[in-house]
Amino acid sequence: MPRKATILALVALVGLTVSCTKRETADPAAEAYGTLRDAWNEADTAEQKTALAEEYLASFPDTEHSGSMAGAIIYYRGHEMEDPEWAYDVVSKALEKIDDPEQRFDVSMELLSLSDSVDVPLDVAQVANELGAIRPLTYGEHQQVIETATDLERWLVAEEHAGAAVELATPENYRADYPDREYTDEELAERAQRRRALSLAYDGWALFNMGDTEAAFERFAEADAAGSVSYLGVPNTPLYEFWGRAALSEGEIDQAIELLGAETAFGEDGTNSESYLREAFEAKNGDQEGFDEFLWATRNELATHVDDFELLDYEGNLVRLSDLAAGNVTLLAFWFPT
């Protein structure tokens, strides 16, 4: 599975589909990017999108778009088309031609996402240090390193950057990262807490895998206290997965079931936790008989009743949730018009 960073790079490239006002420019890279954007809008297959990204990256390897191009190639060619060796070959050749340290960082982090299927001769610590020698890493860059190091089980690197990320998880730093946006003090505090909760969860997991169980559980408790939960009350970070797996490893079966049950039922990616929940369930009950019933009961127990609200339908009619027939499934679809 591709890392979050790869998905974010892909999302950035998908943003090419948003129509933009064309401007005349003498910059060949910018002109080629405009052509690519138009062609991307017409591309229907992974093969077509990969070809566009590969052609651009080969012709203009060192631009502000290098990371998103590399991410697209790795996602489409490496994952969807299941040809990681090809993706690695194309992107690594481009990396050799990149001088800008920020672009080298972005492309290198994308390449490291192939390490589970290709022998990538890159070291995540070295990649981070190369950019760190030029300027301090941002919170987002630290978090990229943390998640990549976690995937690679480079626990010392993950812990080091998690500590740095926690220090940067402040309202002031968040405002500095987005100088063109207007936030209330309350919004800044909430977003800073989300960052803190995320980095503390990863810090705890790194510490646990380094053998410092006591400090790890302290970090998990700090992350829990920091909040950052979804509407259903489950953290929108991997906290419950990490904490639950640590509790399971330490023989704290009831705690493991509670944490992993909530994560499996309503977490952002509960499928990652289900196998560990099954293991904990079997440890407590002797076998997995009744597991599906247990998971369904957990969902019902944790489910939240939605407050009544009103929205306009496609015809502009006001519809109240409570007016819909009881017992029926209601699907709400939200999207960003462009």
C-alpha cells in the first residue's frame, strides 16, 4: 500500500483537473506543465496518466512539480499497474538530475515508499539530513519522515523526528505554515492539537518498538489527552492501533480489545487493526467463534446518534433528517465543486 505522502502527492496532481486561467509564459517547463494539465483532464487510464507524468519528469526533473510527478508515477505505475521496478527506475533517474534540496527531499520520500517491493538504496535519515542542512524541516516534512521511518521500522529516526514535530505543533507555527489563510484563535488551537496528537502517537509507537514501554504508554496517554477525534469519538490518528497493539504485546488483553475494537469499528483505516483485534479476542476467549457478533455489538455500542439537521436536495427543497422514513439507510454525499 502506498504511504500517505504518496496519496497526498497524487491528490496534488489530481488538482490538475481544476480548470485554471492560462497565462502566456516563456518558461518551457511551465508551458509543458500547462500542456500536461490539459492532457491529464482527458486521460482515462493509469497507463495514460503514467505516460504523461513520466514524460514531464524526464524532460523537466527539477521543478516545483517534481514531487507530485514522482508520486503519480509511483502510485499509477508502481501500485495500480503493479510494476514498482519500472516506477523506481524512472523516478531514480530523475532524482540524479535534481539539485534543489527541497525537490530532492520530495522525490526521495516518494521513492522510499517503494522499499517494500524494490531494494531502494536510500536512507530516510540521510534524506532528511540533506534538507535539514539547508534549512529546518517544517512540521509536515518531519511528519513525512516519521511515517516513512515507521514503515521502514527505523524507530530511532521516527522517534527523533516525532519529538521535533511535537515541538512544532503550536498555533503560532500552524499560522506561519499558512500565512495566506485566516483562522480564529480557536481554529488554530484545534489544528495544533491535531498535529500534537498525531506526532505523539507515532512517538509512542517508536518508543515501544525501541523497548521503552513505560515512556511509550505515557506518550499514548498524552496523545489521547490531546484529543483530535472523529465525530464517533475515535482518534483520527493511528493512536488506538498503536496503543492497542502495544497493550496486546504486553498481555493487557482487555485494554487491547477496547482500543482495537473501537479502531476496527470506526477508525480511519480499521482494516489495519482487525487482525490484531482477532488475536486479542482469541487470547481472551480461546478461539474466534463469535468474533463477528462481537464486532457488530461493538459498532452498535460506539455508534453515535446524529443530531437532526436540514439540507437542500438537488431541486432546492429543504429536507430534514427526522422527516425521512425511520429504519431506512440515508446516504449523504459531500463534494468540493470546482
